[in-house]
Amino acid sequence: MTTKSANFGDIRDKIRENADKCVKCALCLPHCPTYLLTREEGESPRGRLSLMTAIADSRLGNDPTTRHHLANCLDCRACEAVCPANVPYGTVLADTRSLQASLWQPHESLLTRTSTRVSKQALFRQVLAILASTGTLRLLSRLPGVFGRLLRGLPTSFPRAPNRGARYTAKARSRGTVALFLGCSATSLDTQTLQDSITILTAAGFEVVIPAGQVCCGALAAHAGRAQESRALFESNNLAFLDDNFDAVIVTATGCAAYFNDLANTAEKSLAVTEICQFLLDTRALDDIRFNALRKTVALHTPCTARNILRNDDCTRQLMNYLPGIRITEPMVKHCCGAAGSYFLDHADTATELAQQLLNSLHFVDSDMLCTTNYGCGMHLRAQLAITDGIEVLHPVSLLARQLSATD
């Protein structure tokens, strides 16, 4: 990732050096969602690497075709996970987008523009809660375009977000103290997952602290090419979480966890985070907890950030095994669902096609609900399912918390 002190000459050199590792073997092509849709070289990883090298060399600039191909990239990094030459594609893309932002003003999505405005998140949640309770949200979700699509992806209820600065006492034998990262949009749009995470962690014996100074992780800013802003957000989170000696810093969204994971290697004293499913498995936190039987079929969706960056794609399946009676299935299609941060709002047609390919592979089984560990993916898939099947979409930790409450 690009550091604040890097100048554009350094960035150009870094792009060339990393992109030059590509040997054009084409092993990435069957794993690239946009290439599979279009069969165009410019929509493939190696094609985009050639374009990014040309930008670094000033052979290409602000032309519509180049912008189109690079903007169409989902940044799913499936290519990176299978690359025999270990090309750091995600780093090259982030540096190129930072360079592009210095050359022309890139488009900023609705989510990108609002992601760092923490002060407005509580008000936003309250408005959504009122609209949901009165049925107005359901009516508005029928509107065409980006606005209606975003509303269709929202959950049906909006409980209060955890209070910043709060401490939640362990309800079992003490196993330590953990900090919970709230995220930005999740503070408004995924509050149920945050509350359920506290329920599970305290039931497992962990005291949960919500550091007051935390901010957006910075991933959306980085995707928009605003490298300095994303770096500043990362450093603010470092200050907020490193002040205390927590046993772990827990993140509920794999997108945020993956971004922290990427930046951790570039900081002198970095914030080390753990995705919540990985944490619960590593600590065997659920071994002494009884869960009510769940005699339903649950489809598991693995976000790209879990599969290609965190490499913990089996965590959810292992976690679900704590629920007696559960039947588990997974989509036959394994590529990106199309959410990709704010991609599903900016590239609606491509994102919808990718989501439908994935969801169509679920139609061969009688799934009652779908679990995913990234709320952006959850919003996107929920919006698609709202049009057809109406299958419930939730975080696996929410499913655990729901079954935990049934044992009392």
C-alpha cells in the first residue's frame, strides 16, 4: 500500500516493479470474474497490469477506455491467490488508483462519500429504524436505480449500535478483554451483527471494550485512490486501539479485517486485528457453550476478502458445526458476488449478473437462510434475494446468538 511520504515518482517505480513480476501465464484468467463475463483482455488481471504499467510510464493517461477497464476491476484478488509468480496485484491496483486520483478526479460513490462521517451514523440509523418500523422503507425500496437497490439490501431492523467508550462485562469465567471494531457503515447498517458479537463474546467469557476514538478502517477511501486519507484513518485507529493492552482486536467484517491485514505490514507499530469467526475458532471460545438445535439448511457465502486475503475461508463452516442439527450447503459458484465495497452501486449491471450467477447455484437446494461474514456482500445479496426468494441473509455470529438465546 502507498504510504503518506511516498511521492509520485516512487509510486510509478513501485507499480513498474510489481507489475513486471507478471509472466503472462494466463493462469489467473479462469479466476477473474470480469474476464469470464466479457472474455476481453482489458478485463483480465494481466491486461490490467499492462494498462497500469502504461499509466506509470505515462504512455496512457485520462482516456475513457483505460478508466473503464480499471474501474471495472472488483479488486477481489482471486488472481493474486492463484498467481505462481506472487504478483501483488492488490498493491499495484491501489498504487495505480492513487496515481490516477492525482491525475484526474475519480468518481466517488455514495458509500465512499459518507464512510468517514462518524458523527452522522447514529442519526442515519435512527432515520432508517423509523422508516423500517413504519413500513416506509419497504415502499421506498421499490424505487428504481441505485437508491432503491441500496434500500433493498438493508436489514429489516436497526437496533442501537454499541456505545463508544462502553465496556461489556463477561458473563462466564473470565478469558480476557477484547476490543471490538465497529466500522463506519456497519454502525448504521449492520448494528445487529455488532450487538450479537458482544452477546457471543461475553457469553464466552470475554469482556468487550468499544474504544471511543475509532474511525472508518479506510478501505473505501483506498479503493477511491485516496491513499493519504486511508492511511490517516489507519493511524487514528492505531492510536485508539493501541492505548490499552487488549488480548485481541475483533473485527466482524472481513472487508475491514483484510484491509487492516494489508496495512499492518507498512506500519512501525501496527494494529493487529482478528476476524471474529477466526478468533472464536482459535480460542475455542464456544466449546463450553450450549446452543439450541437448528434444523434448517444454511447456505454459506465466503467473501473474497476471506478466501483471497485472510485465507480463512473454512472458518464459517467450522463455526456452524457448533449448532446441532444444522444442514450446511455452499454455492457451486465461488467467484466474487459483485459487492466489492461500493462496486455494486457504481457498476450495478455487472454486480447483479455476478450475484445472480452465485445465487442461481443455490436454487438446487432448499436453503432457509444465507450466512456471510462481510456486510457489504450481505447487503448486495439481500437486495437480489428480495426480488426473488426472500431468503434471510445474516452474519454467522448473529445465527449463533439467536440459537444461544433460545437455550435460556
